[in-house]
Amino acid sequence: MKKIIFLTTFVFLLISCGGVKKTQKAVASGNYDKGIDLAISKLQKNKTKKSNQPYILILEEAFAKATSRDLARISYLKKDNNPENIETVYELYENLKRRQEILKPLLPLRILEENRNANFQFKNYDDYIIATKEKLSDYLYAKAKKYFNADNKFDYRNAYSDLEYIERINPNFKDVRRLMNISRERGLDFVFVSMKNKTQKVVPKRLEEDLLNFNTYGLNDLWTVYHSTKDKKINYDFGLELNLRNIQVSPEQVREKEFVKEKEVKDGTKYLLDKNGDQVLDKNGKKIKVDKLVKVRCELYQFTQFKSAKVTGQVKYIDFKSKQVIDTYPITSEFVFQHIYANYKGDKRALESSFLDLIRLKVVPFPSNEQMIYDTGRDLKQKLKSIITNNKFRS
């Protein structure tokens, strides 16, 4: 028992020591915020626990070094006087404040060996944050307006990115929301989606409508809008063509298998007899009964109804402005209808439970060719979505 207790204690100390070393390593490598987060995570569980004392010392050291590093970086960037650095300065101030805020709920933290509270030099950075935020908003706003002068989609997207950042840090600044709407509209790519049937087979109308209904695809693309019906007011940038090249539907098939099953099963009870044919009695003089086992046999006929459909095609990306094909992607989809049922002759007690489930089922009508093609289209739609998601019109 003592060995077990010792082993448990050793493992616990090993794990605790490992956590301390990991935190120390983060701080020693200059990753102060990681060290702070690891230490705080431990202390939040129990800050008065004696084994957590090393984390308080590490936290004190990491906080001081992180603060000193960020303030030195801010000082340098301000002296550099490059407007491109304003965003970095703003984020450094925000980080200084965040670091203090996550630490405050834990205070005070007592260092037992030194009989003192851990020392954390706090400062109010609000005025610096507000002032820098205003400078940054003015700078990004002017930068976004310059993008408007270039008047091309990529520049409007860059403008939108800067304006969106302003809206996040400084909501309702000047006319940012109006300019965001304009830059979004002007940065959009419009794609006309069409389907061409080159299979010599009739494609169900509802399948075509479903494939071209891009509202159901769940695509989350900020800069691309898909239309399956042309809007005369829009100059489309790209075309997406789904060309169906071949549709194969197999004949209806019924495959049959025969199984013969035999098993010993209980069929009532009988009196136990000895080797002389006499009834065996228990200690109370009563006749002993045992299970009566009989051998049963069953012939099982398993039927598999099978039909398959396969659609192959190609997805084509077209640049309407250059009238060039950007790229093509093969697409294939298959749907299989399969229904299994069974009949039997003989004693069904010889059958396993899986076969018993089958004999409860009956033959069902085969789906029509139109239904098979439509069902194939469900998978086709997912594959088309995957192609669109993984292959943008613009890189």
C-alpha cells in the first residue's frame, strides 16, 4: 500500500513539475504571453495551493518582461513616425490592457517563502488607446478613400477590409458604414451559373432547378455572387458551366442466394433418465426435468434488388471579359438502390436474428430512371459545392 501511495505522489509531482517547466520554457524563449496564460490557467483553479507557488513567481517575471517589451516597442515605433505603424501601436496598447484585465481577478497572489504579495505594475492605458484609435481610424479612412480612386475590384476589397477594421474598433466613425456598402458592391464578382445536358437523356427538371439553386449551397463567400438567371443590369465577370456528358442507369436486377440453416433448439421439457431408462430423482424424491432439444432445418432464399445510376460531367470556369476558359474540373456521381428481403421454407427457428429481420421484409417497387437520376444529383450537388469551395475564380 505504501508503494502505491509513493508511486501516485511521484507521478503527481512529475506532472506538476512538467507543467512548471513548460511554463518556464515559454518565458525563457520570449513567449511571455503563453507563459502568462499557462500560469493563470493553473492559478485560476487554486491560487493558494502550495504546489502552485512556482507559477506565481513565473507570472510575476513574465508580466514584467512582457510589459517592458511592449512599451519599448511602442516607444520605437512612435519615434519611427511611420503611419503604417499606428495599427501595431494600437494593438500593443490593447494587449497591455488585456494582460492586466485577465490578471486582476486573481490578485492578490501571495508568495509564501518571501512573505509578500506578487508585484505587478499596473497602468491605465485608456487615454493612449483612445488617442491611438482616433489616429488609426483617420489613417485607415484616408487610405480606404485612396483605394476608391483606383476603381478596381481588388482595391475596393482592400478598402472594405480597412473600413471593416475601423468599424470594429471605432463603430460608426464618420461615414464608414456607407463606404463599406459601396466598396462591397463594387468589389463583388458576379458569376452566371448554367447547366448543359450533352447526355442524350432527359434530366429531370427538378434536378436542374436544384443544382442551379445556389441559395441552398450554403456558400459563404463575401466577394462572389452566383446567379442562375441573368440580370440584364449586371455585367457578369465569370461563368460556371456544369456540363453533363453521360448518364448511365443499370437494368433492374434481382439476385438470389440460398442458405440452408440447421440448429438444435429447445422444444419443451422431458424427464431425465439414467442409463437404464429409469427416471432420475432429486434429493427430495422429485422427478428431474430437463430441456428437450430437437434439430430443426430451414431453407432461406435471400433476394437482393439492385439498380444503379451514374452521372459524369465537367465543371468549367470561364472568364467572360477575356472569353477564355480558366479551368475545368471532372465531376462524377453515383447512386445505388439496393433492397434485400427473404423467403423461407422449413422451421424458421433455425435462423439467426439477422435473417429473421429479412423475412419480415417484402419486395418493393424499383425506383424509376428519373428518380434514380434525381437521387444521383444529391451527391452531384455536394461535389459541385466542394469544387466551388476549393477553387476560387480569383486567387
